[in-house]
Amino acid sequence: MDRNKKNQTLIEQVQQLLKLGEVYYSQRIYAEALSCYQQSLKISQTIPDQRLTAIALFSLGWVYQKLEAEDGQYEQMRASHHQCLEIAQSINDRWLIASSAISLGRTYLELKQYNLAIDYTQQGLAIAQEIHHLSLELNALVGLRQSYQALGQTIPLTVASVIPSGQSVLAELGINSEDLKVSRHNPHRVHYRAVINWLTKYHPPHDTQNLEQVKGYLESFYHLCEANNWKAASALISVNLNTPTLEEFHNQLKTWGYYTNQAKLYENLLFKVDPAWDTVCLNGLANVRTARGDYAEAIALQQQHAEIAAANQDPQSQGYALGNIGLNYYYLGQYTDAIDYLQRSLNILRQLEDYRAEQMFLGNLGLAYYGLGDYQQAVTCHQQALELARTHQNRRGEGEALGNLGNAYAGLGDFVKAIEHHQQHLAITREVGDRQAEGNALGNLGNAYQHLGYAAEAIEYQHLSLTLARELQDRRGEAVSLCILGNAYFSQSNYSQANTCYSQSLQMSREIQDRRCESQVLTGLGLINDAQGNYEQAVEYHQQALRIAQEIGDRGSESTILGHLGNAYLGLENYAEAIQCHQQSLEIAWETNDRDQERLALADLGGTAFCVGQYEQALDFYQRSLELSQELQNQRGEATMLGNLGTTLLQLEQYPEAQNHLLIALEKSNAIHFLANKAMVLRSLAELHQKLGQLEQAMKYCNEALAIATELNIPLLHDCQELAAQLSVSTLQSK
């Protein structure tokens, strides 16, 4: 065999090994990928093709990154990329120089040598922009932003720009200004010229709003549509932006809350490119409807998405569509339907071994079981998702599963365990740089601390979540964070601050047409007015919230709001309306098989009966609610109902039974650090001992209740102060 033929055979062997290594790498089989790349390097060094040697070294570097991540030294990764850079420079391969320099920048970023990271990445960025290579440019911009942030330095405007260079985008779209000069008779020449001008000459100020930052992209998109260049138009909206979430342009519009603008992109492209893009557009349009609370319309679009995917023999897209239908049924409170669709989705995705999607929809399945009040099954789903994520070394998925597990444990009333999981989730979000997920983790931590009675910590975490949403300019996230922050202030009885947060959230949710959030905010405003004794205003707010929940078909929220509305009518002493609302709430819970809402509705009916002095009936409702709490393993609900039963038995002068229930409630409240309920139970125990003439013991319990109520600043404080005053007078009189 002559030398040239032998070399060609060896070149083909190297190329095959590199391709095989790439397959193993994509499947996370790093040991096999390493073997392929090492063999390709060894063979390439025997032939006069230095570029193949450089590519083998480049590929080895990224495998070493995965293998060396545990010890964090990255010695072999660094050595491989340095050797690759040297060879690339010697043969003046501009793409390889840029790629290896940017990779070295990433290596030094991992090693926390940030100045070196900046130096190498800047070298790579300059060449990437020179050769108009979009993906390399974006990788460099991300690395530079992270390095400057790690150093605590101001990020240069050229690095902070949301949009990459226009010339790189034009190269990605296959549009060349020189070609236009030759093709003067092109009927769409004016539109292409406009695209070039918008992408290369439009430079908005850095501090303008996001929509203004991407105005050039939007205008270019519509010009490409006018030119009937649907392929380029779809490629343009698929460009990743230099944002903290690194999303494609069309998805980033959703993150920013520009649903109308996003929907228009999909409406223009639908049925214009190919079936694959039709599924993207239908899925996108459905997600816009979901974000706005139009769940029925979202389901119709996802059904169309599923049909096209099936006809196009695209099982993966079909699986996603079915899963998203299930998610919308979850939002509608139709949890059984949600479970059915999510199970069908998982059956497809498991056959495809799409582990990331399987983990995601397992999480959604857990949410559906959570909606049914089956928190233990929710825990099982999220635990499976966690194991799947860890098996496939998916840190982001691991964080998602931990966050969902935290919420499931919160459903079980175990907020201490919930906090543990949310803190683990938070640590992972910061490790992987997922800022949006970090905001979710902070918000969940705030909720858990709020339920434990730690209002100050709850507010602190919610403020951090809100700050992140604003930093990311995630308008939907900001509206939700403001609403939840309002809830935290409300729990602290800081009604002025709560009202401010709710009002801001209401305005924003209406601007972005997030009707679900709008309904939740109106509910919060109703609760403020109820707490302040403005019962008529409370009824008005709850009725507005109820109308929205009914319009968007959110049966779960409808049931919850009816409960709040019933309590507001109770304040107006309109007992008939109160009972009717609580009965309707209970009926919806039965209809949707929502065991947890059934538990709450029974408790509300018990509270109504207690207020009108029908203590025997109150006992019956509280007992049924207690049994459901125990069945659902909801420790918080169990402690609350035991306390309510004890207080009701106290009114019936059944003192031994009352004391027994109250002491068990106290023990359970202590076990889960349920401070607000502990204070209520202590207050009832104080009254019990007062009635028994045991004034010293009564005062002891009252002072403990008073201390907690003062710390939490809850309405019970006034009752404790009154009882303490009565006990003081009685003690003096007894001496």
C-alpha cells in the first residue's frame, strides 16, 4: 500500500473514532468516549494531518472536564486545550484557535483563575467575531460575563449586550450583503437590505428596556416573513441571546413577559416552514395561553400539536404535547385527567430513553398528585425524578426534583424537611448558574419559613426572589414574587406592605395578562380586608377572584376562593351565604377528588358552626377534617384540627377531653415548629385552667401564648392580652 493510500485509511479511522467518541460523549458514556479520542489522537500523530490531532486534543479536553469535575483540578483538560491551541496557531486554523482559546477560558473559569479566563476568552471572542461564528461568540460572551461577575467587576458593555454581533447572525442566516449588490433584480431585495441594516446598524442604548434591545430582531423577522424566507425567519428566532438564561430569542420573550410579541412570531411561522416547526409554534402558542391562564385553549393547541407530531412520526414531540396537556389539566384542577395524560407522555418518553423529559414530566406528575392531596405519591414521583437526574448526572434536573420534593414535604406539613430540600435546590441553582431556578428556590424557602412562623426570614427570601426576577427582567416571575411577598407581609399582619405588594403585582399581572396570578392577588387583597374587618370589600375582592378562576376553568382555585369568600360572609354575620360558599367549596373538592381541599372545606364548615355556637356540629366537621389530615399525613392540618377540637370541647365544658386534645395538639405543633397553632393551643389551655380555677397554670400558658403571638405579631395577640389582664385581676382577688 503506498503512503498516500495508507494515510487516507488512517485519516478515515481517526474520523470514525472521533464520530464514535462524539456519540459516546452525547450519551454521557465518558469512559468509552475517552478511549475513542485517545485512540484517534494516537493514530493522528502518525500522519501529517495536524488539524486532526488538534481536534482529537480538543475533544479529549471536554471529556477530561467531565472526568475531572469531582476533584476540580482539570489538569488534563487544561493540558489538552493548550496543546490544541498551539497546533491551531501553528497551522493558522482560525476556528480551532477561537474554539481552543474559549475552551481554555472555560477551564480557567472552572479553576477560579478569572483573569486568565478573561484573557483567553477575549482572544477567542475576537476571532469568533472576525470569522462571524455565532455559537463560538455566544460561548465566549457567556464565559466573559461569568468571569467578570466572579471578580465582582463591572461587565463591559460589549460583553453585557443582550444580542450578539449582527454579522455573526447574518452568517447564521446565510444572508450576504455582497450577494445583494449582484442580485439587483431580487424582488425581495428591499426586505433583505432592511434585515442587514436592522442587524448591523441598529444599536439601542444599553439601559433601554429589553423589547427595545431586541427591536432589530423583531423588525428583521417581519422583513424575512415579507420576503417569504421562512427558513431564515425561523433560524433568526432560534438565535440564543446573551442573557442569564441563555434562551433562544422566541423563548426569551416569554421569560421577559412579552407574550403578545412571542405569539405573533409563532402565528407568522405556523404552517410555513415544516411539520417540526409547526409543532414548535403550536407548543409555543399553547404555552402563551397557559401563561395567561387560558388553559382550555392551551389544551386545544396542544392536542393539535400532538396530532401533527403523530402524523409526522415524531414520538418525542408527541410525548411533550401529551405531557403539556396534562400540565394544563393540572392548572385546571382536573388532576385525574392530568395524571392520565402525564402517564401517557411518560410511556412514550421512556421508550425513547429521553431521560431529561422523563424527569421533567415525572415532576409534573408529582404536582398532579399533590393537587389531589396525595402528597405521599407526590413524594414518590419526585424521588424517582431525583434518582433519574442523579443517575444521568443532571445537576439542574436534580435541583428541580429537590425543589419539588420540598414542596411535597410542605404539603405533608413537614416544613423543616421542606427547607432542607429547598436549601439543597438553592445550592445547585447557584452552582450551575440557573438564575431563574434560583429565584424559584428562594421563593419556596420563603414560603416554608412563612408556614413555620418565621415571618422575617420569609420576607428576606421573598425579597431575594423578587430582586432576581427583576434582574432577569422576568415580568411574570416578578408579578408572582410580589404576590408571594404580599402573602408573607400579610402573615405578619403588615397589611400596608402587603397591600403595596399586591397592588404592584395586580398591575403587572394585568399588563402581561396572567389571569391566574391576577386571581391570586385579588384573593390576597380580599384576605387583607377580611383581617381588617372590611368584610364587604373583602367579599368584593373574593368575588372578582372567583370570577376569573371560573372563567379560566381553574376548579382548584375556585374551591379555595369560595372558602375565603365564606369566611368573609362569616365576618358579615351572613351565615347562610357563608355556609353555602363552604358547601360549594366542599362539593368542588369532591368533584375534583381534591382530598386536601376537602380537608380545608370541612375545617371551614366547622369554623362556621363554632361561630354560631353549634359546637356539636363543629366537632363533627373538625373530626372529619382531622381524619383526612391523618390519612394524608398532613401534620400541620392534624395539629390544627386537634387544637380546634380541644377548643370546641372547652366550650362544651368537656374539660378532660378538651385538655387531652389540646396537649396532643401542643406536642404535634412543637414537633413541626408550628408556632401560630402552638400559640392558639396555649391560649385555649390557659382558658381551660382558668375555668378549672388553676390560675397559676393558666397564667403560665397565657404568658407563653402571649410571647409567641408578640413574636409573630398575629391577631391572637389581642385575645392573649385580654386573657392575661383577666387572670391578673383574678389572681389579685384570690390573694
